[in-house]
Amino acid sequence: MPRQGNSELIKQGARITKELITHFPKSGGEVAGLWAEQGSGKTAFLVTVAGRTAYFNEKTRRLMKETVIWRGRPKDNWHLVEGKKFCVHIHFLDEIEFLDKNGTPITDLQIFKYDTAEDIIKNLKRGWVNVYYEPQNYLMDEELVEEIRKKQFIDTFPEVADPIFFTYELVYYIERYKQQDEFITFIIDEADELFEANPEGIKYHLQSWFRKTCLRDLRKSKLSFILASHDYREIDYRIMFKLMNKIYFPSAAIPPARYKSAIRKKDFAMRLKMGQYLIEKKGNFGIAEYDEINTDNSVRAVWIKQKMKYR
């Protein structure tokens, strides 16, 4: 690859970033892996992207605000998104109190209660950031269990599943029931929890099923995924091969060429300044900047109690 000057890197970075957050019917959705050490700007980037994702509406010939589905974390920053409203989806058996940085309860949130993933779809706010918190006690949907058993050729399945598996169910039903021309972006932080390297047991089958089923045709499904973690080596290599975009923050490790990385100088991210990131796609890469956000102003989710447990 020819050596690139700073102006060309900036131009390429802007172009690839625009493709990541602006979606068109012919190109469909995107899958991006994002890697950043703690404190290097990952959260600020996710907040910025959530507010700016848009899709082209062929009927109105205009760019429209794209629906974002954000995986909620115990300490999070979704409330800092600008340009879009947000709401929260929590399981009806879970009682969660949301506190600001001073420990004061936040009482003006729009909260929806769900029993199944289909309930979230019914209450999904189009053009908003929809934050969901996984149920603390989770029984996987029977229809989805049967789907995975057939496709992965497995006989047994755990009666009570790990709460993180709920994300698989949500993606499955979103793809199945969303409007055909609707674009949706999933923002999944700590993605290594869902797509861990060297998975064993049922997790191996779930990750394999997700790769083959949910990531198989993004042009048709119009779903996008931004999967954030600290290091690419934490992510299932089978998912790595599905990534269309790779994003690196200062000091992030860059994967070898076998993972379709065109960046030969593996210390490139070491040269980045705070506020910059390196982004690559299909053999091209560039540098871009994100908005500075005070991520110390976080929301803390506190599980108070559960009304009852599944039987």
C-alpha cells in the first residue's frame, strides 16, 4: 500500500466514518469492531455515533434519524447523546433505580417494561436511542431455542440462561419483525461478554449461530452493529472475519493481516492523539476525530430487588 500523507488519511477517515453512520438501501447495514483502552475515548465516540446515525428514506428522499438500540451497562453514558431522544426498556421483574453522578435518583426517564423481546419491539421508539437492560433471570424464548438447536445440531439447552444471551434473542426478533425498509443500529459495549474468544459449551453454539444467522446479509436486513471492547484478542475470531469496519483508539492493538487488516504498521495507533481514532474498511484506512464529551457525568443503574423469580 502506498504511503499516505496526513491530508489523505484525514480524507479517508472522514469518508469511512460517514459510511459507518449514514446508511442507504443499496449498501445496507455495517458491522464495526471498536477497540480502545480504558479512558481513551470509546464512550465519547459511541455517544457521538448514536446521535448521528441516519438512513436515506427513498420515499421522502431525505436523511432520517436512525433508530439506535443501546445495550445498557451498570455505569453508562447514553443520557449524553445529543440530537436524539432516549428511552429505557427494563424487564418487568427487575426494579432498577437510575442515579446521576451525585447519587440522586433520575425521575424524568421514559421507561418501558418488557416481558419478551417482542415487547421491546412493540414499544421501540423510532429515531430514538432505545436503551435496554438484560433481565437478571432469563429464560430463553422457546422458539429461539428450537431455532438454535436445529441449526447447531445440539440436543440440550440450559433452562435458565445467562442474561447476556437476551441480546441474541432481541436481535433475532428485531430482524424478523422490523419494517422491511427500516434501518437500526445496535451499539454493544463490552462486546467480549457476548462474543468472547475461545467460547465453550452453549456459548460456542450461540456465537456460531449469531455469526451465521444475524450477520449473514446486512444489505437485506439493514441492521448495523458497533461492537466495542478493549482488545481485538478478546473477540471470537469467527466474528472478527465478519467485521466490515475496524476502529482503533490511541494505544489499541491492531490485528494481523489474516483478520483483513490493511494497516501494516501495527504501532500506528500508538501515534494517535487523544480525540483521534484510526478507522479502516476494505483495504483503506484513515484518521478522524470525535466530539469531546465529559463521560464522568455517568448514569448508574442500581438493581433494587426482583419482584419474583422465574419458575
